[in-house]
Amino acid sequence: MKYISTVLFALCLGWTWKIIHTEPKVAFQVHSTLQSKLADIIEKSIIELKPDSDNFKILNIWTENVSPSQIKAHFTYRFDEVDSTGELVETIIDGSALISKEESIASDNEHWIISSVKTNTGSLNFREGIVINPFAKETPVINKPEVEATTPPPATIEAATESENEKPKEENQH
């Protein structure tokens, strides 16, 4: 029994060592670059589609591996705009994008293409409340601003990659 537990412990130790030291399917640098470029594309799209918007901010953006050649990016962003009644409205939109790797033969850079963008929800937060009088005969009309879920044309993102021979050098700081 003592030998079985020792062998089992050694197998578990070897298995966890392998998991920790396995190279990721897509390098961290690629994820970081894609997140940065996607944030820029979203901001430029909002500026182009809603030129009167203000205070644009990416609230969060993160990516996950779908396969070695596909990444799914999740994002949430916000911006302020004036609605048809002249009230300042904060719009918050979250969604996801599927980014696929394009195979290129003679290139030092990987090419990633945004193949689809889907916005899941949009919420509107009014800066000033709308007064509703329960005893009034007329109900206030609220013009619902149109929140379009547009899919931008496919964009190409170049992500720098390290060659297999070049590893980042760690500097010892004392």
C-alpha cells in the first residue's frame, strides 16, 4: 500500500508539472495585441457611427481560446449621447467577436481576421429621471433611441509573434 501511494503521488506530481509547463495554444502577447486592436476598432466604429457621442470607455475586454486558430473576444463599452428629447443618456453595450487566424506562408506576423461581431445587450441609463405623474391623463412619450448591432466589415489584425528560437530574456534586477 505504501508503494502504491508513492507511485500515485509521483504520477500526480508529474502530471501537474506537465500542465504548468505546457505552452499555451496562443501566446499571451497575441491575446494582449488582439484586445488592444479590438478596443481601437470599437472606438473608431462608435466615433464613425455616432459622431455626437462623448465619453467613450471600454469597461472590460478579455479573450479566450476557442481553438489554436480561433479566439473569442468578450467586451463591454459605454458612451454618452443626447437622445431626441435632449436628455443625456449613457449607453452600455456588451458583446463578443470571433477572431480567426489566417494562415500565411511567408510572414513573420500572424494575421487575425474578425469574422463576426455580436452585441448581446444594450442598456440605457438616463442622467436625469423622467417625471411620471400617475394622476395625469397623458403618459409621457419616451422615444427609444435606436441601438444598432452592426457588424463591421472584416478587419485584419496583425499580431507580432516570437520565433521559436527567440525567447524573451529575463533581466535580473537586484
